[in-house]
Amino acid sequence: MSSANQTLSSFNLPSTKSIIDDLNLVQQRFVNQLPLIITILGLIGFIGNLFTFLQPNLRNNSFCIYTLTASFADIINLFVNLFPQYLDPTSGNLLSNISDHFTCKLKLFLLGFFPQLPLNLLIMSLIERYACTFGPTSRMSRLRQVKMVPWMILITIIIACIIALFASLLYDVVPGYGCTSTHPTISAVNYILITGIITPMIMLILVLLTYRNFLRSRRRVVRHNNSGKSKSLSQSFLRNGIRSSVSTRNYSKSVIEWVLDYFMLSLTNNLYYLINVRSFYLSTLTS
């Protein structure tokens, strides 16, 4: 029996070492380069949107202002939360090296605020499109006025701050673990509800309401034989992926399991920021 175990261990050891070496190679040559690639794509998209939406015929359009502001928030998020991982690949998003209480709270606030702000601004742009389906005498049409844009942006910033502040309250410095969640289940449920369910549902509802009002207005135009032309600016938004990290203190994991966990966490944390590269695609579509 002991000889069988020795044979099994001698068989598994080279295989495990080979898997670890392969994952480390992929980590160094591909995963560690993703922050730079994603940041460059986001910067290209932001510059393209900057030249596009600052044209004289678009700069006073509230929809374009919301979209450009969201693009600006995207590029800040990439440089604040993602690009430092390229400069220091060993840090990642594991937060294990943070030992200061204030730094932990601030880091989690930034990780929650900057990703949420572009989504809120995207919702505001959809609300503006929805307001376009109402008549000029409707109260909803006031949302299209340029003077309302700063106030609406301020409201979206406050909402993003509240969401990020609540998320940061669930994290703290734990001896031996660094900055980690003190309530893992609540943190995961909170992230899934707000970012994975509520935000996409609001976007979907606004799109459906806008489409419904558009069909109604088109029927009225056909009914009254109105041959006037209307111009509209259409935009498509990226679906938001659900990403939740639950911090568990498990001592029974093997070495290969820890390596796989770290590799997948690093890969998904980098790919998560692809949603902030939508500026690149918007710039390509509008060019």
C-alpha cells in the first residue's frame, strides 16, 4: 500500500510542477500584459470620443455630454485601478499587502466608485434618450436641457459615492490576510444585486420604454400622414458582467489549487475592465 502511494506521489509531483510552470508562463507573457493592452485601447477610445463629441454640432447635446463624461470616468478607472497592476504585477487586486486601515477603505472605495460611475452615466444617457420620445411640453423633456446636465451628473456622482462607501464598509484589515472582506457573503450579494442585477435591469427597462414610446410616436406619425424627418443618435451599450470575490479562509487547499485560484482571479480581474474599453468601440462606430 505504501509503495502504491509512493508511486502515485512520484507520478503527481512532476505533473503538478508542469501545470504550475505552464500557468506561471501564461501569467507572465499574457495575463500580466493585459492591463497595458486594455489601458491603451481605452485611451484610444477616449481620444476618439473626445474629438467626436466635442464637435460644434454635438457639444451641446446632453446625450453626448453624458457619454463623453462616462468615457472620461472609464479612462480614470483604467489608470487608477488597472494600470498600476502592470507597473507592479505582484500586487494585483488581492489587497493582501495592505496593512493600513485608511488605505484599505480608500482602495475599496476607489475600486467601487470608478467602475460604478460610468454605469450611472450610461443610465443617464439612456434616460435622456427616453426623454426624447416625449413632446416638448412634457416635464420629461426638461431632462434634455443642457442646464440640467451638471445637476444630473452631480446626482450620479453622489449615488456612485454611496454605493462605493457601502462596499468599503464591508472591508477591513485582518491580521494575516491584509485588506479583506469582513462579511464575504454580504459583499458578494451586494455586488451581484447592484452591479449584476439592478443596474442591467434599469438599462433594459429604459431601452424597452424608449422603444415602446418610439413605436407609439411612429404610429401617430403614420396616422396623421406626417412626412417630417427626425434625427436620432443611437448608441449600443455593453452588457455588464457579474464579478464577485468571496474571501474564504481555507487551509485545506493544495498547492495546485492555490495556483489555479490566483491565476483565475488575476485573469478575471483584468478582463473585468474590458467594460471600460467600450469607449474604443464607440469611437470606432462613430468615426
